[in-house]
Amino acid sequence: MPIRVPVDIDDSGAVVHEQLWNVAELADFLGMSQRTVRRRVNTGLWPYVRRGDGRLMFTREHVRMIVSVVNESHDYPAHEPANRRDEI
């Protein structure tokens, strides 16, 4: 379940909250592994925010952008391990 963090105070004095999702929640939502999510964040492909405790979190806008990227077709090269020692 996404956590809600206070981000601002509106004109009436009420606290405005924003939902944040962690890596596990985003991976579950997208149907992929947490390792894949972390790898794409670390390579700079996906936006994120880092909390004070070091956790990677994703805002609603980040999730929208990530979903739009995931829904596009990509031609990633397949990983094929080397067959012989001299190919390593």
C-alpha cells in the first residue's frame, strides 16, 4: 500500500499529502522483479525520489511516466552467454 507523505499546505491551511510507492510495490504493479526496477533506476531510465533513509520511492507522476515507457515496445538485445572460454 503506498505511503502518504505531507508535501505542502494549501490556502485553507490543510496539509496536502502525496502518495509514494516503494520498489516492491512498483515491481508488483508492473509485474517485474525488484531487481529489474532497481537496475532501470540505477541506469537513469526511470525517475525516482530518494527518502532521507535512502529508500527509493516513486510519486504518482513517476508511476505514470514509467507505465507509459513500459507500454512502449523496445528492441532490447537478448543476453546470450558465451558458449566457449575463448569468447569470454
